[in-house]
Amino acid sequence: MDAKRTGELIAEYRKARGLSQGELASRLHVTDKAVRKWETGRGMPGIDTLEPLAEALGLSVSELLSGQRLTAEELPKAADGQIVESMRTGVRRARLGVLAALAAVGILAVLTVGLYRTAHYRASVAESDMTGLTAQAAAYLGRNGGDRWNLDYDALRIVETERRGDYLAALCTDDQGHWALCVYDRDDVFPDRWRANGGKPSLDDGTLGSWNFGTGGDAILIFCGGGLPEAAASYTFQNSGITYTCPIADGQVLDIFLLPDTSDISSYPEQLLDETGAPLDGSSEGTAVPVP
């Protein structure tokens, strides 16, 4: 299609019929501005306008599209309807293609989000799911502790859990005199589910241990221990010049402290105290180094 030649043909036959641009526009239910664009080659009639325009000018659709008069042998007028329908079909197919592409993108996006959510769901467990929490602890601590410790991760069981804010801790044992701490982060997709992401792979029986880290200026201090001496009534630690003293029950410790607005994540010295507040010698492993 040559827009300029088609425009010149429209102008020629409009004038030959004694029609102004406004009169032709009125017959076609378009604006005279549209007619001016056609005639100057700056636009083309729409598909639905071709047949009524051709009829108004005494031309065929084929002649409008070719920009010149054609003989009957070159293309019969009866073919006009087929040409227009073919053009409409092409437009419909193009629209359907665009819609199909958009639908495919939408489906892909839904599938991607679904897979992302599924992966998160499978990688995390509910706080009440002790079997799931234990399996995560055994896998995470065993992977990071390996053969360096005597703890039997296959026999691991959770004896106590503690939650504070976005952190969940579990005190674990293999019932062979070995203990461990597993720390879980709250899942960022499913807030009621948790994933193992730290901890202390091994802790000797009767010893107080800790696992400390910082996030954005906040200090997270977690204390743990099992099989503690009967004489241990409490334990103490220091952070940012403040001394904290906490009770011990049933020979076990599992406490989480969230200390805001501080860059100090230390907790040394950590000590077990008897009921008079006196330190028990050799009762602490000191500040634990976080699992990488």
C-alpha cells in the first residue's frame, strides 16, 4: 500500500464527485481532519472504512489500496469483500497473537511465583512441627559441624524451644552427653514457618554456651546448655557495660535476648552462679563463634 498514491486517488475522485472533505467525512462518519490526512498521505482509512469509502467515490477497495484505477481483468470488484475480510482476519489473528503472548507471560509469572512460594514452603517448617524442626537442626548442624564433634546428629532430639521476635532457638541433645543449639529464621514468605540458619554444632554436657550476632545495630544473644550442675542456680553475662543475671531451671538454659540500639554483640564473661551468687569455676565455654 502506498499512502501517498491512495491519498491522491481519494482527492481526485472526491473532487470529481463534487464533494468537499467535510461532506465525504459526514458520509463516512469520520472527521474532515481524517479525510485530509488520507489525501495528504499522512494516514490511511481504517479497515471498516474501506468499503463505504470506495462506494462513495465509485472505486473498488482494490483500487483504493493500489492507489490507481484497475481494469476488470486486473481484479474484479467482487473480490473487495474478500480483501477486506482477509485484512480483518489478519488483524484478529494479530490481536489473538498478542493476547496469547500476554496470557503466556501471565501464566509464566503465576508459575514462577507458585514455584517460589512452594520452594519456600518446603524449605521451612511450622514452630509446632517438632519432627520438622529436628530434621532441619540435624541437617544444618551436621552439615556445618561434620566429623569435628562427637555429637550424633542422627540421634538428635529437641528438648526445649524458645522464640523471640523473628528468631526461634532449639536446645538439642543426642542423649549421649552431647548438646547443640539450632537457630531458625522466620520465613519471609510464610511468617508462621521457620528455617534453620545458624547455631552451635556441639556443646559439652554441663557447660554454658552462647551464640551471638548483630543485625542492623541490634544484638541477638542466645544462651544454651544442658546437664548443668545441680549447684547452678543462675548465670550471668555482660553486654555494653551492663551485667545480666538469669535463673536456671531443671539444669537447662535456653534464653534469647534482643538488645536494641547497640553494636556490641559480646556476652563475656559468661558464668554459672550458685544460689549465693558465687561463680562456679569451669562452668562456661565462653562466647561462641557463629556457624558460618
